[in-house]
Amino acid sequence: MTSSSSSDTLRRPTVVVTGANGFVGTQVCHALATRGADVRAVVRRAGSAPTHPDVTEVVGDFADASFAA
């Protein structure tokens, strides 16, 4: 019989949201963060990601191969 550690059962999912500074993206970021996810908000302009304690802004463009790698 195996037992899982409490850290495995309490792990928060990490979710990447593209277009996070748009109307829908902002709502999605807030909804995911409110439900317990760690959110990575991908935006093209620094300072434009939704503000929430569990939302981390990531500036980049998926058209740039080095960013998407």
C-alpha cells in the first residue's frame, strides 16, 4: 500500500493564459486565480496583465521562436 504526500494532493495547477490583457483573457485569469490556480498571463506589453496576487505577468510573443521554446 502506498501513501501520497500531502504536497502532492495540495499542488496548485499552473495555467498559461494568452491574450490575458483583453476583456475575455482578464476574466479568465481572475476566474482561474480565484479557483486556486497559479496563472501566467502572457502579454505583449509590460504592465498590461490583470492584477491579482496569483497572476504573474509574462511579457512575450509566441511569434518569436525563442519565447515559445
